[in-house]
Amino acid sequence: MQNLSLEKAIDVLKRASQPVRAVVEVELLQALGLVLAEDYAAAADNPPFDRSSLDGYAFRAESTAGATADRPAVFTIVGEACAGTFYAEPVPKGAAIRIMTGSAIPKGCNCVVRQEDVTVQGDTLRVPYSLAPYSNYCFAGEDVQKGTLLAKKGTKLTAAHIGVLASQGYDKVKVWRPVRVALASTGDELTAPGQPLAPGQIYDSNLYLLAARLQELGFVPEILGSLPDDVTAAAEVIAGCRDKADIILTTGGVSVGKKDIMPAVADKVGERLFWRLAMKPGSPALGYKMGSTLGLALSGNPFAAYATFELLAVPLLAYLSGNTQILPRHTAAVLTDAFPKQSKGRRFIRAYHEQGKVRLPEQHSSGSLFSAVGCNAFVEIPPGTGPLQPETEVEIVCLYRKV
């Protein structure tokens, strides 16, 4: 299939795959950003006992009725309760214990007075005002009661979820296996950053761009490096990912030049799903499948690779992972700048969106990456559209950002 719409290409990729729902059990600290495979409920009340909300003294509130600074209520201090210990004896009327924040309140006590508000001489406590029952008192289950649903199946775990689960004693959780993404670039002209450039070579920015963006989205890619412009050699590396990766992403080698090897590689390792999209930039994108692994080959032009990754690969990753939060969001906004070009076909241009306004950079070349810094949206231009003027209302695609 050729010259597919973006939406049709996404549909083809989804139909050729299925969401990752294999269940694995992982250590709690390894579960951040992963998706729960089952419901998790509170195994016990939290806190598990009535406890003090501050450092002070615990006793019966009724014994302070009518207390004033001139006529304080007087108690005998009979013990102490620190966090992590338990004062087991009932506290009789007229007695008090010193208590620390978070400590269990013993039987016979129903309030806590602030340490700074009282006077202590030896084992005698003087309280200069009356307290109501359950002052500065936290009840068992005040945060979470036993049986409360903490996080349901399908929840993407945040730091707060991790803390709540830890508070219930969970040290491992069952999650959907993370989507396995393999990533490579292609091109004999590519050199890894840090290495000297030979004549005719360039640094491999695409590999770093997409690897970093995958991590921003919550994926940990397997980096395959830069593949040579050789069908057999590239096919051998890509075939090694068969049924091991859920998706393999490559950049470069997808057009019709002498060294555009990816169509031949796709034919060698599996079957093509589509080649070429009805959009700019990134129209030469190629989709293929080998076994249970999807392949998506994107343009080698840096911004074209970035745009098609966001518009084509991210919706697929959201589908595979079940994390719809990362999906691009469509809305309307008003241009603050002109776009002087005519758009014969559907076009997406980089933009900076804020409070319903979109600002355009001066540079829109597919090979230009610097102007994408700070880019958080694309302006979608329908086919057959003439130059755009400032104050024109346009459709935009907002990109997912964590912050």
C-alpha cells in the first residue's frame, strides 16, 4: 500500500499487532511508569492504629475540663511512647504519657496536647487549657481503610502510587510487560558523537533524538546503533530482533535513492505493510512486519524523523502499551506568524504553542533540527491550502510533555 493517510497507516499498524498484555511481577521500585495488570487493595488500615499527630502528652481529655493558665489540669507522667514502640498498659485517669509524632495512642487516652504548650516538672504535667476528645488524634484507617482500592488494573504507576503500595507492605506488583523497542539509524555517512568526522560524514543525531524521546515517554529502547547501507548486513541485525522486540524503529534509507535500502530490507526479513504516506514531512515512511515484531522505518531527515515519530510511532506505542496519556492531542489555536508557502498536500509544521496561540520558527526544512528545540506542537495544514496569515485559526497537534 502506498500514499496512505496518517490515520490509515496507524490503523494498519494496529491491525498487524496487539497490545502487550503479558504479565510480569517486578520489584516495587522497578514498577514506576509501568501499568498494573491487576487491582491492588489495602490489606490493612493505614495507619494501623490510633496515633498522635504531634509531639506532646496523651491523656483523657475530660480531665482538662475548666483548665486555665491559673488553674491548670495536673497529670502524673507514667511513661513514654515513641514511634516504633508500643505502650501496652492502659493509662489511668489523672495520668499521662509522653508521646511522639506517629506513636500509637494507648488505651485510656483520647487526646494529645502539644509539648510546647505545657509545663513539666519531674513527673508532673500541667496543662493550661481544656482539650476536646480526640484533639491531635489520628484514627486507625484515617488515610486508607482495609479493602480500599489503591490502584486498579490499567493504572500507570506514579511515585505516589509506589508510596501508597509500599505503605501497605507490597514489595512486588504485577504489571504488563514493558513494550520492547529496538532502535537503529542507517547510513554509511553517520558517525557517533565523540568520534572525529571524516570527509562527507555527519554525526548521528537521529539515534540520540529518538532514544531520548522514547525515554521521555517512558520506554527503554534497545540501541542497535548505526547500520551500514548494505541490505544483507542491515537485514541480519534487524532479523535478530524478530519476535524479541515488539517494534523496531529505524531512521534513514526509506526513499528511492541508490542507498535507500530499507524497502529491500523489509522484503528480506518480512512483509511490507505500507510504504509512503500522504503527508509532509516524512512521507517515505515504511511499515513492515516480521513474525510478531513490527518494523517502522522513518525518514533520515532529522525533523522528518521527529515528526513522523510523534505522529505515527507514538500512537502505535500508546496502543501497544495501553498508555493513552502519551497520545498527541488535537486542538485549535491562532497563528501569531505567517507561513508563506502553499501546501499542495497535507503538511505538519513545527510550532510553539502557549495559551491558544502558536508561534512559528523561521526554519521549516526537514533537515533542520535546531528549530525544533522548544517545539511542543505541530500546525496541521490541509491539502490545497494557500499561504497562512497571522491571526488565522488553525488545527494543531500538541505533543506529550511530562512537565
